[in-house]
Amino acid sequence: MAYKPTYSKKNKKSEVKQCYFCTNDIEVFDFKDVALLKNFLTHQYKIASRGRTGNCAKHQRRVANAIKRSRLAALLPFTQHQR
């Protein structure tokens, strides 16, 4: 199967986003690393899509599972607090 790159939607000049974990050779990341996981959330604390983050499928699944685990451990909020 051929490699299908993801393109940023803001800049349509075929700028390919690279997976953060593949480029930095990060093999293991933990659900307790909240600073890293916040980079993969939207402003409403939803899990950002692969097209937005540029993650590969394997690392996107791992990030999603780590975010879900940290939500259950009350390290990350489920939703944005509204007043």
C-alpha cells in the first residue's frame, strides 16, 4: 500500500506534516505526561484528528488511548469548563 501523506489545510502548497513520535524516535510515552498530551487536544479538550496533528495511525491510536487513560485518572478534563 502506498504512503499517503497528510497535508495541512492552512497552507495548500503540499506541505507534508510528519508524525511527532516518528521524527523524534519516541517509542514509549505515558498517560501521566500531561504536558505532551495537551499538544494533541483541541481548545475544547477533544482529541485532535490525524490531519491536524500529523501523527501516523499507530501513534494516533496510542495518543488517543493515553488521553483516555489520563482523563479517567483525572489528570486531563473531559470537557472545557463553562461558567
